[in-house]
Amino acid sequence: MNIVVKRAVLFYIDEYPIARTALLTWYNEFSKQEFHTFNELKSVYGNASIVANNRVIFNIKGNDYRLIVALNFKQLAAYIIWFGTHREYDKIDAASVKFDTAILKYKL
């Protein structure tokens, strides 16, 4: 899967250094995969959940962190929308949370 705006991973690693290894592991594994349907994705990531707007929720570092990714299966593209702790996740609406455009200005 092509992960659009790869700097989002680096941004969130700086924000949540404890999740660094787990998030990088997810990124490295996920970017080598090709998923054409949610069922294909689910067969590899059994804990993944789908919500509205083609968004998928991944558990990172056990269940300590949540990652929201918008997927376009036809174009094999993934767009990281949001990352945070489970507690922070409980305070947002996963279907409508917006991408933080400040990430686009993050220095690599």
C-alpha cells in the first residue's frame, strides 16, 4: 500500500516516542502489502475495524494507541488521518476527525 504523506509517521513518532517502534513496525509491514478489499486487510490485521468514509482503525502497541487510516483499495493508497492514545481516541469521532494539516509543515 502506498502511504500518502509519509511525514505523518515521523510527526507522530516525535509526538509519541514511546510508540516509535510499534508505529514504525506497522508502517514497514503495511507499506509492503497490497489490499484490494477490507476482508483481505482483515485477514492480516485481525484487530482492524472499519468505520465510515473508508477509514480503518488499527491498534498500535497492543491497544495503547490507535491509528486512523483512510484507504483507497482501488488505488492501493493509504492516508494517515490521526494517531493517538486509546484515551485520546475515545474523545474523537473516528469517522469525521480531520487530518492535522500542521503535519504538512513538519520538518523531515
